[in-house]
Amino acid sequence: MKDFVPDQFVLMVTRHGVIKKSELTEFDHPMARGIIVVSLDEGDELISAKITHGDNYVFLGSREGQAIRFMESQVRSMGRQARGVRGMDLAEGDYLVGMEVRG
């Protein structure tokens, strides 16, 4: 990123269904060792990250065919240290395979 513009967000989702939205300006002062953007539980991984304007539809889909669509405004903006919130409840053995963001 070249410009860390206010009123833009980074929306991230993990394989285990955790979603996190952070304002882009949270990342405008990187350290030499980098920035930790999201904390992951054991066995979890980041599957998608998108730059957004905060007023989009978010679509999450799982391997077993479950899906959810909600307004991005339902996810509050969090600081860099926040873990995130549950974006989708998943059955045992199921996991997210993708996230789409549309206006």
C-alpha cells in the first residue's frame, strides 16, 4: 500500500470463520520487523483479505456448501491487537474456503 487513507478498511477472514475489520490507517507506521495484523489460533490460517469502504456485502462460503451474506457494517472496526469475531458458525470438520466483498 502506498496510501493509508481514512475511511478505508482491511477486512480479513480465517479458515475457522474469524473475521476482523481494521481501519487502514492502523497500518501506516510499520516497524522494521513488520506488523502483526491478526492473531491466529493453532491450526487456523488467513484465507482472504480485502480493502473495503465499510458499506459492502460480505459473502462467506464453506467447504461443505454453507454460506452467509451480511453487511460489512455489522462488523465493527477493531484495533491491530484485537483477535476478531466469529463471522460464521461452522460444523465440525467444515472450514471456510472463500470470502467475497461486493458493493
